Amino acid sequence: MAAVLRFPGGTDDVAELVEALLTAADVKETKAPELALRWRWLADDIGDALDQLPTPQQ
């Protein structure tokens, strides 16, 4: 399934979200490893999608 997300801060906000997911995954690693793995997958998928965006023209 695809989704369109709009963030007021653009890709900077999305990068912050990815970092938050990875940080949260680190915290949950010992008590909920399956959840931590899911959050890492989400962060990787979002990061891959960011990498596919065209470079902004200035």
C-alpha cells in the first residue's frame, strides 16, 4: 500500500521521524524485539523512499 504524507518541514521532518523510529527501536530492543524490528523496517522503508526523491533544483 502506498501513502502520501505531507510534512510542513519537508524532508527534514521526515528525516527526524526516521531518526525517532530508530531511537525508539533501540529503547524497545530488550523488552519488545519484534516491535523494535518493525520500527527499524519502517525507518528503512521511509529512508529508501527519501533516497528515491529527485534532488531539488535551486
